[in-house]
Amino acid sequence: MPEGPQMVFLKEQAEQFVGQTVLLAEGSAKHVPNNRLQGQVLTEIKTYGKEFLFCFSSFAICIHLMLFGKYAINSRLDRELRLGLEFETGEINFYACDCRLIEKELSEVYDWSTDVMSTLFDKAKALEKLHTKPERQISDAILDQSILAGVGNGIKNEVLYRRQIHPESMVGAIPEVELLKLVNECVKLSFEYLTWIREGTAKQHWQVYQKKECPRDFIPLQKGKTGKQLRSSYYCDRCQRLFLPDVL
DNA sequence: CGTACTGTTCGGGA
DNA sequence: GTCCCGAACAGTAC
């Protein structure tokens, strides 16, 4: 489940290679010429939302695990290698992921004020952007990576449940205070999620995502595709309030 | 064995 | 331009 917190966790795991030289680059990634990487010193690792960035002196490699991506540190998986980097003390290997070469300045490509895991995250800006499309369902809006980068479908379901907001609520009908609490919850849950990943207990902490029963009301959860994106939503009809515009 | 799914990009058409 | 839809990608679980 590659959401923002997993990318930060991966960064923590990979940081052992910062400062080291790429001895060998392998793999089938189309847009990443292996000869560009060989001999380069890894200067920094960054993340942006669900993206993972290896930074070198004059370019960066962006990796997105998409739905099915996998990685292995100091081991290999039995499948086609997309991008493998061998360093002085070990190796990191990526599979079934999207890899891109970035030659522009990262500040031209990424706006860290939209990344919920970044210290630069700006909740006022997120609220402002949410208001630009008031007709959208909140379940779609919350997955918008240009507003809340790093939030995926799991976090989406959990924050809506915690804030007791029905996923099919319309953004424009949700009171400002509730919207602000929801944005704050996205950040809070993402960081809690990171601590659970570090402990290896993440699965135990989901309250509704891929669950069958509401932990508050002990009634069956609803499961269905919501919004224009038709992504899976798990929610409780009783305790999650549906905000719709007043029809007069 | 068929289907669903943690996500995004691209192109075509309205 | 902008919005919206479907296709494509690809691994695993049920």
C-alpha cells in the first residue's frame, strides 16, 4: 500500500546509502539510462507524496510504486528488475514501478507545501484549493494529490471515519470548521501511520478500511465505489454524517 | 480461474 | 482551454 507514510519509511530504510557512489545500475526502466547513474554520488533522498526521489548532483530519479510496486533492500525479488542500484555497502532494488529522470530543479517540479508529510505543509493552502471545486465529493477531493499529496485510499477512508464525515458529502456543503479538522486529521493520521509502519503494526490500526463492522456502532459497514473516481469507500451510515447542499 | 484493488498518466472527444 | 472517460500498466489475494 504505497501511501505517503510508506514512502517516508522507505526513505528511512534507504538513507544508509546517502553519500555513497553508485557502483552499478541495472534494470529495465525505460526513462532512466543506467550509464547516467554509474559513478554518481547519492547526495540526498527526498519524498514527495507517494513519490520517492534519489538526488544526485545534477539530476534526480523519481520512483512511484503505483498500485503494485515492490522494493527490496540488500535482497532481490524473483521478478523483472525495474531499477537496481548497487552501492558500496549494499543494494536497493525496485520492481513494477514507474521511474523517471528529472533534470529540472526539484523546486520547479514539486511544491512541498502540499505534501502532508512535509514540514512545509500548508493547511490554509489545502483548504483554499478544496474550495475551488465545491461540487466535488469529499472522497474524490481528499485523494487529489495536488491538494493533499501522499493521501491514498486507505488514509482517505480512515480520516473520513475519524471525522465522522460520509465519503459522498459535497465539499461545498461541509462546514469550514469540519473541513479544517479533516485536513488536520490527514496530517495526524499520516504520521501515526508512519509510527505503526515502523512497529510493523499498521494493519491492526485500520478502523474501517477493508473492515466489516463499525467499531463505534457495531453495525455492518457500507462498502461501495464513491465519487467520479469510483474508488472503494468503507463507511458507517449511522455515525458518518452526509453533508449535502440545502435544497430550497 | 476470474475479479478486485492500495495509483497515475495519457489521449480522445465533448 | 477544460472536463471527463476509458485504456494501459502489473502483482497479489481471494
